[in-house]
Amino acid sequence: MTDIYFDHAATTPVHPEVLQAMLPYFTTVYGNASSTHGSGRQARAATLHARETISQFIGCTPNELIFTSGGTESDNMALFGAAAAGSHKGKHIITSQIEHHAVLHACEQLEKRGYEVTYLPVDKTGRIKLEHVQQAIRPDTILISTMYANNEVGTIQPIDDIGLMARDKGILFHVDAVQALGHVPIDLSRLPVDLMSFSAHKIQGPKGIGALYAAKHVKLEPLLYGGNQERKRRAGTENTAAIAGFSKAVQIIDRNTYETRQKLEKLRSEMAAKLQQALGREQVVINGHPVERVPHILNVSFPGISTETMLMNLDLEGIAAASGSACTAGSLEVSHVLKAMRLEDEITRSAIRFSFGPSNSLQEIDKAVEKIATVVQRIRN
């Protein structure tokens, strides 16, 4: 049984206020948002209100927000939709080697359809170098796609600089902001970004709902057909309850942004410092960029102890952590992110991701560090 939950980058517990906001749309306001009767109009009003709330928080207009089933669909819609719409201009796409598999696997499929994809390398902190982006751009490049913050090591990419480079060349720029929402200020009225993906379950919202920002000038081919929902860009009955939950989660972030970021930064810094104090600095390696990073992710390597062994022992101690993306859970392969960062084998094969949320406490950090130190010393001895 999990006693301490340090896997918020995989998913977060639904906030009680979010649950309360969703319940009416399962019980009394259960109409289809596309129906014209009273119950349908109530459901439609909820989706319109949510669209306005979320778009205001991220700095876009309501009509530029498309509700989806989550980050994976948003990424797929951006890549496949933009690729199809821009195929007459070219078939070259640029992404990085450390993207989420929702982007990497979509790119693999696009390659099978005749597109060319350049996978940019990263440095040892997980950051893309701007000169590599510049060198990769070709006359037939139609799309650049990169994540805002990496889901495994937390490193933040130079989004502004890449976006300006893309805009100067007339290339669409997609950003996977699933791990950035709520942790990094996002103002799409200022950012040089054309497409941006979001997911509610990373911010104490429900699973199964996300969004894609698509700027007014962006043309997208839909992934789904069969209805006129989302301004004919995404067919299917709106998930009104989940949309209302997403909206409430964003409202909670909006009112607690500063306090939450300060708390998560404190949790992360305390855990890193106390692990190094308990085990020795040379026995605890922090992965990722030291400054350009989100506050809620701490990726740590314990040289000499395999990731699988460590995770199994942590689970037995009631500590939930991860090896990286939850989508690759069960795989014994070394993280593709750490591989791309070209870290030493003893670092890549012993990495654990701890990720924190508002419900965590400093007392949990102390308790976890004590248990982790005991586990590490027991295995090493």
C-alpha cells in the first residue's frame, strides 16, 4: 500500500473541489452539449464557461482552444493535423530525441507516410541547442515540435528562441506543455507558439480530458470525423463533466500559483539536499538542468543500484516513484531521455524520478529520505 506518493508527474489526485464541480454533470445536468433543449443548453453553457476560463489562464481566445481526450491526443492532433494540412509546402518535421512517446511514436508513423523527421540531440542537462535547430531547418520544413518541460528530468527548453526561429522561417511550432501547465507561466498572446498541448490530470484534474491550443491562422486536418463539435475540428460528444473538472483545476492553480510553486521548489530542494547528506554527494547524482527546470520533478541516480531494484524496494516501503514516463512502465529498457543526454551507464541505469504535488509535505520528505537511505545502504552492503 502506498504511504507516500511521489509520482505526480505521472498523474495527480483529483482535487476535492474538482470532483464537486464535476458531479452535477453526472447526475442532474446530464444533457448532451449539442442538444437544443434545456438540459443540453446547460451542458453547453458549462463547456463555454470552461473554455473561457482555461483560455484566459493561458492567454489565448476561447475559439483557439480544442478540447481533447488528453495530452496524447493533443500531440497527435497537432502533428498529424499540421502535417496533413501543410504537406503541399513540404514534408520535413523537426523534433527532439527526448520527447514524450506521444510525439515520438506519432513521428514514426509520419515517417511511414513519407514524411522526413529530424530528431535533435540534447546536451547532458537535457536541453536543445539553438544552433542544432538552425542547422536542421530546411526549405521544406513545415513543423517543429518540442516539449516545454521534460517529463522525466524536468528540464525546460528555450521555447521563446525556438519559436522566434520558426516564425522567422514561416514554420509552425508545436509545444507539448503537459508538464509545464501550472509550473511555468504560459501566455500564448506573447509566446511565438502556434500549437500547444495540455492535459488536466497533471494538475489535479480528471483523466481523459486535455486541450490543444491552435492559433487562428493554423490549419489542421481533423483526426476524428462524425460531428461538428469543437468548430468541426474534433468530432464527438463533449465530455462535459471532465471539461468542468479541467476548468476548476485551472481556477485552483490560478489562485494558488505562487504558493504552490514555492512549496514544490522547497520540497524538491529539501529532498535533493537531504539525500546527498544522508548518502554522500558522490552517491546521489541529480539529473537535468540545475536552473532551467520545473519545480516538481527531481530525477536522481543511485550509482550501483538498478532502477528496477530500487523501485521494487521503494514500493515495498510504501513510496510511489517512477523510472520515467508512466507510459513505459513495465519496460526494463533504459530511459530514452537519459540515453539522449549521453550520461554514463551507471547513471542511466540507476535513475529514479520523484515528482511532487501540493498534497506532499516536508514530513513526507524526511520520512522518505530515511527509508531511501536504509534501502540504499542495505542493497550496497
